[in-house]
Amino acid sequence: MHRRVKNRKGFTLLEVLVSLAILSATLVMAYQVTSGAIAAGERGEAWATASLLGEAKLREVTETFQEVQETEGTFPAPDDGYRWRLTVKQALHSDAREVYLSVSWESNGTEETITLAGLSVR
């Protein structure tokens, strides 16, 4: 005859399965949060690099009085993944030029662009 033990120690199979499901869901969410944080950090680093490169190029261009023009190029290595496009337009005053510099790069198959503006005066 079978006797049922009333003082069982441990967890039932159902309790173990429920706890594993909760643990799995928590780990998946933690992985997604971590992946998102890493991607955001990389994107922020790319934007910061583009801003610094653009500021340096804009400073270089606005040091002299520019003629009305539109040119483009790439930055030297190790930043050769970034491209620039310079547009110089006539300002309202004849001794001034509006200078626009766009810096573009590719991030996860998407093109990102930041545009900086300044004035060049005679």
C-alpha cells in the first residue's frame, strides 16, 4: 500500500517550470536592454565624432573668405567613413558668406547627417 508523505521538501515540477519561465523572460529583457544601450553608445560616439570633424572643417573653412561654391570630400583615415559637403552662399552683405557644412556617415545601413553653419567675413 502506498503511503503519502505529508512533509515533502523541495519544489514541484510546476513550480520549477514557472520559475524557469520567469527567469528566461527576465534574461531576454536584460539582453535587449543591454543591446540597446550598446547601440545607443555607438550611435552617440559616431555623432560626437561627426560633430568634432565638422567643427574642425568649418573652422578651417571660415578662417579665410570663401568664394561661392559647393564641394565635397571625405575625411582622412582613420575617419574616412565620414564624408563632408561644403556649401558657400552669398550672404545679404557683400563682404559675408554663409557657410554650410554637412557631415554624413553610414550607421547600420542608414545614412546619418549632421549640418553645421557659420559665416565667413572679409
